Amino acid sequence: MFLSLISATLAAVGVLAASAQPALAATSARSVGTNIGQLLESWARPIFLGVLALFAIPHLLKRDVAGGVVFAMIALLVGFFVLYGSGVERFIVLAAKAIFG
């Protein structure tokens, strides 16, 4: 039983290793920062949504409408920056031009 579990685990690791993409920094030493930035950006979305769900649970359990609305507004604002990171600068510039002329 134990031996078959080990062999199945090794087979799965072998398949994953064979199908894995090259390392992030393998292409060039110059693109390490870009690759790390892309990696962190891809991790930011699931981490943000998971933390958001964990922090929303107390408001749902207590049926706290006011706290839930405040939490939702803060989550929308932070989520805008996390999920739409590349377009935030353009949005701010357009909003400033619309407000200040």
C-alpha cells in the first residue's frame, strides 16, 4: 500500500516536471524583474479574492448591513487597483483631466 502510494506520487511529480514551463529567470538575466512582477501579479488576484472572502464572512454571519456595505466599498476600491493594475494610471489621468480641465 505504502509503496504504491510512493510510486504514484513519483509518477505524478515526473509528469508535472516534464510538462512544466521553463523557470522564470531562465530566459535572460535582464528579464528577471519583469518575470517576478508578472508572477506576483498573477498571484495577487487569487490571494486578494481569498482574503476578501475570509474577511466578508463575519459581516455575513452577523448580518451587519452597514459594516458589509463599508467593507464592499473598500473591497471595490482595493480590487480596482489589484485587478486593474495596468489601467489605473490611465484612469487617474483621465479622471484628473475631467475634474480639473
